[in-house]
Amino acid sequence: MKRRTGAKAVAIAAAGALLLSACSTSTTGGGGGDDKGGMLTVGTTDKVVALDPAAAYDNGSSLVEQQIYPYILAYKPGTAELNPSIAESADFTEPTKYEVKLKDGLKYANGNELTSSDVKFSFDRQLKIQDPNGPSSLLGGLKSVETPDEKTVVFNLKRKNDQTWPGVLASAAGPIVDEDVFSADKVTKDQEIVDGKAFAGPYTIDGFKFNELITYKANPDYKGFIEPAKTETVQMKYYSDANNMKLDVQENTIDVAWRSLSATDVEDLGKNEDLKVHKGPGGEIRYIVFNYDTMPFGAKTDDADEKKALAVRQAMADSVDRQAIASQVYKDTFTPLYSHVPDGLPGSDEPLKSEYGDGKGGADVEKAKKALKDAGVKTPVELKLQYNPDHYGPSSGDEYALVKDQLDKTGLFNVKLQSTEWVQYSKDRTDDVYPMYQLGWFPDYSDADNYLMPFFYDTDETPSFLANHYRDEAMNKELNAQSSIADKGKREDALKKIQGELADELPTLPLLQGNQIAVSGKDVKGVDDTLDPAFQFRLALLSK
């Protein structure tokens, strides 16, 4: 391919500031590196919900998307810096216009040209389909897409100088799909995508057996930002039991175990001199979602009472001991989370630490009892709490058993704990099946906005990802406004104010923040390079 120089690099500082710099030619993709060859096998317990980006907003599906689809912008490995990928350039031309110029000669593996029409099609269909398990909630700031010519795309935005938009282009909402293969108004089936060879990422799919095995082949026509794939063939093996994945990486049957081994397994494998444990920056969070319609005293229950429902949420926040969960279950590979935005991001705060429990992060049963009594709630309150045993790793059962134990021991709650596997779980939760339930989050882009907007911005046009019936018009306005604040300090103040208001209302109950962990054979290279703040596991960087 023609090497390009001088392309503008787009970086999002954690506070959301937009920076431009030169794009290095050393990371511009092509037909294959000099050291490319061989085969690797990577194991995971994550499940794929769908290959269609419009129908999947989860870590397992996003991992596949990152390998096979092209993006306008891509993160530089090891950083949170965004650079043009299939774009020649990308920049604001006006406060509400973000213009992209595409590279020459882009095409899909099936031979179809990739033009501005495909880009517009990709974003238009996300907004039209609005699948409840899809990432359309990330596109709340998009007004329309124009295509002046085959290489030019103009995104018309609702917010001036939207500091988050470049991150959205590299997120789960950003894959550019082939308009000749995908449906414009409904989810396209996995096999149709595979058969249509609608791929233009660093890899194509050569073999596909749903949630059992995916075989990737290096794409010789890839023209994105990262280097050409270092390994010709990569197999992704899906496990229903993390114990089997542990055994396979231990016996060198697989080269890498990526999500999710238990903390005990990681500790045990770290003692094996033939293996290496890799740890990357955090950003993953765990939390409980409250369905505002079906939780105790929810809007559609027989004894609906908004004040009592709030008191239940607040009393639960007073009763959980996050440090005990982090230490006992996760051996401190997770840390307590006291806000809806994880610690370490500019603008993050810890309002739940002082507002609930003992004011220092611990539990306080008397405070929980008072919250319920003041609202006139009779105890014990029956809580139907759902968790997922396979998507968030084998320790989820222990985690929620401990949450149940903590709540039950207060005498204020009677927890009915149930579990469902991920593929069904991801459907049930948006169908109001669970009054309260476990979720985790892996960032789409390294900005506090990504932990707020998808969850708590909710309109008829752009429903929230949580679909838990929390809607606050004042919150919508605040969330919209913060993304356009160019002054770093003022934006951080706005973000802290939002976190304080969410702590008062508790549409979700934050619990834990975790690190990224992978285990590999000592001969595997590139794992540390991809464990970065972007939370993208790039198979193209791996080799041995």
C-alpha cells in the first residue's frame, strides 16, 4: 500500500481535550509484516452476542469487532491517543462539524470498495435499528451524516466542540460495515456476515463456530493504523469453564488466556516458571443495576412508591462492604469503587464513600436501618438479585454470594440470588426480567463521559444502554453540556457535580474497579503492548 505521511493524529486526553499531531508511518498498516507467520491460540470465557456491531455492546463481541472491522480512528497501542486509521485526516471544521477524509484504495475482503457511503450507512443503521443490546446510546450527540464525495464524511453534531466524538468513532459504535452485506434496518445474521466476507480490519474470519472457535487470517489488504498482523493465523477458543482454560494454558494447549481467570487461578499460574502473568491499567468496573419499574416499590409494582424505592437503594449502599469483596473474592486484583466514574480519570470523585455506610468506605447497618425506617419500609425487604456466571469470570458466583451474605446479615433484606448465562442474560435484562442485576463495563474510550453518557442519558431518540427506566431531564442536560466544556478544570467540576447527583439517586450501585490480566506462555510477545487504557485486545500485536 502507499505509505502516508503527515496525516493528523487525534488524541483525547483523559479530560477530553482534542490534540493534533503527526501520524507516524511506522504504524500504518499494509499487507503483512516481515516477521508474520505461524499460529497462535487465545482462550477466553467471554461470549459473543453478535457479529453485527448494531446488536452487540459487550466485551466479547467488541473483541471480535476490533479484529475484523475498520474504524475511522484507532488508539495507538500503549496509550489513550487516537489517530486516523482508515481516515487520511479527521478534524473539526466548524464547532458542530467533524470532517473525515478517507484513505485511497480502501476495500473489504470481498472486493467491495469502502467509501463514504459505507460510513454513513454504518452510523445511520445504528440509529435506525437501536437494538437494546447495541451501542446506539453512544451516538446521542450525532445529528446527521453527510457525504459530499466518496472520500469525504461530515458528521453534524448536536454539541459544539464535542470533546468525546473522536472517542465514539473508535468505540463499539464505530465499526464501518459493508452496505452491500449488512441490512439497513435490521440486525444481520452472523453467518451472512461471515459468508459475505465483510471484513476490512487487520484480520478476516476464516472459520466460525459460534462461541466455540473463531479462526482469524491476516488481512493482506488492511490499511488501518496499527502494524500489519504479526501472526498469520490466530484461533480464539471459547470456554464455558475457566478451569478448563486454566488447564490448557498451563499445559501449553493454548498460548494466551485472556479473560477471565479467577484471582486464585492467576495467583497459582504465576508460580509456573513457563508462564507469565500480564497486568494492564484498570478501567473495568462492576456494579448493580436497579430496574426502576420492577425493583421493590418500583413504578410498575403493586406497591409502587418512589421514596421507598430510593430508600431500598440507599440502604443497600449503606450495607455493602466493597473492600471485603475485593480482598476475599478477588485477592485485591479489584479495588473498591465509590463512584460511577473509576478512580484515575480526570474528573473522577468518590461521593459514595462519604455519603453511605460509615463514611470511610465501610458498611453501617444502623444507617441502612434508619434510611428504610424513615421511608416507612417494612423489613426484611425481599430482593431478587441476578448475576451472570460466565461473562464476568468464575468469581462472580463468589462475589454475589458475598453480597447476598452482607445484605442478609443486616436483617433488613432477604436476598433471592439467581444466575443466567450471558447470551440469555443480555436479552433478559433489557426485557425487564430482572429487578436488580449485575453488570460490568469495559471503557469504549478513556474519558469519564464513557461511564456516564451511555448509562444515564436517556431519551426517546437515544435510549440508555441500561434500559432500566431511569430518566432525568436535568441529568440529560448536564451530561450534554459537560462534553462541550473545553476548559479542563471547569469540565472536571461539571463531572464531579454529576457524580454527586448520581450518588444521591443511585440508578446503579458501583462496587469494584479492576485491572486487566492475561496469562501467556513465556515465548509469546506483544501481550503487554495491548493491555492499555484503550481496553482493546489486539490480536495483530501478538507473536511467538
